[in-house]
Amino acid sequence: MALPPPPLPAEVWTHVFGYLSVPDKLSLRACCKYFRKLVDHWSLWRGWTAVLTFRSGVYTRRFWESLRRRKVASVVMRSTKAKDWKRLSLELPDVSALAVEQSGMEDLLFSADFARLQRLAVRNSDVVIDASRRPRLEQLTHLSLCEVTFPIKSSFLPFLSHLRNLTSLTCHNSGHAVEPVRMMESLLSSLPKLQHLSLSTKRACVCAPRRPVDARISSSSLSTLELIQRSDHFFPVNAMKTVPHLSGLSVVSGEEYQRTPSGSSHLAFLLNTWLLDLPGLSALAVTRGPPVGAYVASIPATVRSLTLRGSSLSPDDASAVSAQLPDLLHLHLDPWPSRLEADVARLPELFPKLRSLKLRRQSAAERDFLQLQRLQDLERLEILDGAQHPSRLAAQLQALTKNRLRVSASARPSDPMLCPCVLQAQ
């Protein structure tokens, strides 16, 4: 009688399971105790986030043990009950990333229970800051506030300026109507490690008063800035004079700007002015902006990464961008309502140095799309509507480039710390 084959080592199973999606892992985990233990190995759950609602009461002991085996360090909390927060802190005290949704908890005192907390996102919540009981949040490196109300208005900026270890700050529709440039100056002068700042404004401001630039601002470490324009509230025309050393700028506008000629022309005016104030810019992203031809002449030649989403792009516009940015390396094109179609075949001529490219195939002919093989330096191609097209096209491109080119379909960002405002823009 033939002997049964020897069992595979656990390391081999773990390697194989690494290719499975989360739903497949969970299905496999239910097969037997042996697989349940293997699937819970921490290496299979890197970057995974647990969403806790406590909707059916307390979670079981086995549930918490499973999360600990996976070394879960990122949690989205959707309960406002103190007992649920206490249970979370007891079972997962090493949480380093936490998203709080629809909470009315005062003073963010829960933060004292998570000594390793570094990333915090608060959404649709009321926050009352008591100066005598300041929350222990000094260790935070990333903070995201979206639709957060500060009933004590004077506590907003002092609260943020207290978090001196922040490297990334997102503040959308939160606090109160602080004049945008004043907010930027206050944050940059008090947060010396801040590298990324994302703001949306509730207050219109045409131009801020001219003031001498604080030395702490001119030497700040801020490298990327994201501005989300809402309703008829614009950031001021001289907003970039505070941060002329920026390397990355992202501007997201509401759909209402594109519906009126006045809104589109004002956006073009702002972009032209801002870009002229950023001579060292290397990355630019514009979402739902005016046609790029309205401001292309102001884009610094130093830009190596360009993203254009939700705005029209004519063949003449594409040619103008090519002339302005001959050394462009990274391009993300998602125009609307216009489409690239036959213009896809022109991309190798317009941007011959591209290393990464994101775009939709839409109704582009297959022969035009396959012309992308002529981009000799292209390493990554992401097809934004790839799920709607057969993988045969991707396989053809890889074969034509002798597997030099990596082709993938676009995946929706899953980072729970990412603000919904940014997700909607994408």
C-alpha cells in the first residue's frame, strides 16, 4: 500500500495563502482548526483593518484572540459606548491606527488607553477640548479630521498646535471658519515636522492681508499640500506665497465650478497664480478643474508627475502639456466629458520618457492602446477601468514588451485613515 504524501510544512501553506483575497482567507479559515490557525498568521494580515461596531453586543473571547494572533494594529471604531471603548483598549492595547466615526465623546480621552497610537482619524463627531485635561495625543504622527465640530471655537487651533510630532494633517470642514492663510501660517509655525497638509475651507477669502513671513514658516518641512474647494468658498489667490518650497500640490474642486464659465475661469486664474508661486514643484494633481490649456503655461517645468482628473482634455491641450513638460515621468489621465480614444496612440510621441501611466481604455481601439508598447521606459501601466476589459489586452502588452511592463487594473484605495472627501474625488 502506498504511503500518503508527507504533509506540507506550515511555511508553505502560509506562502500559498498569501495569494488569497480576504474573503477567500476567511472561507478557508472556516474549514478546520488547522487552517484557522495558519490563516491567522500575522504575516497574512499586514495592513489589514478591523471594523468594530459592537452592534450585536460584546465580541467573543475567540474573536479577540484571533485579532491578537493577526497582530491587528488598525481599527475603525463605530461605537460610542464607554464600555466598548474599554473593551477595545483591554483586548488590543497596541493599536497604532484608529478611526473614530460619529462620536460625541468629549476630549478624546480614550487616547490615553492606547500608548502606541500614531494615526488617528475622527469623522462626523463633536469634540470638546478641555484645556485642563488635554488629551494625550502628543505621540500622533497622522491626524485626519473630517466634519468634526469644536463647540469651543477658540480651542481648535491651540489643540492642533499642541501636536508637535504631526507629519500629516487632514482638516476638512472641521473646527470653525478660520481664514485659510491664517490657518496655514498658524499650523506651519507650530508644527515643525509637518510634511503633508490637506485643507478644505468653509470661508471665502479673495486675498489675505500681506504680512512678513514668519521664519518658522519659511523653514518648515511641508512638502505636499492638498486643497479641496467647496461651494463658492475659494482659497485665497496668494495662498502659495506662504509655502513657495512645496514639491507637491493637489487641487480638488466641486462639480459646480465646471457648470459655470465664471467658476471655471476663476479656477484657472487661481491655478495660474498659485503655480507661478511654486517654482520647484515636482508633482501636480488637479481634479475637476478647468481645461488644462487654461493654465498649462504656468506649470513649472520641474513637474515630473501630473494628474488630471474630471476635466476636459483636447488634443491641443495634450500637445501643450507635452511642450511644457518634456521630461514628464508619471502621468495619470482621467478626462471628462472628453475621452482619449485615438489620442492614446499619441502618448508615446507626446511623453516619451514616461515610467508610469494611469488611464482608462474606454472606447479606444485595441490597436491604438497597444501603441503604448512604444514607451521604452514605461514600467507600470494601470488601467482605471481594467475590470471592464479582458485581461487578454494586458497580456498582449506584457508580451510585446517582453514582460518589462507591469499592467494592472485599478484598485480602490482601502486605507481606513483616508478621508472620505479624498475618496470621493478619486
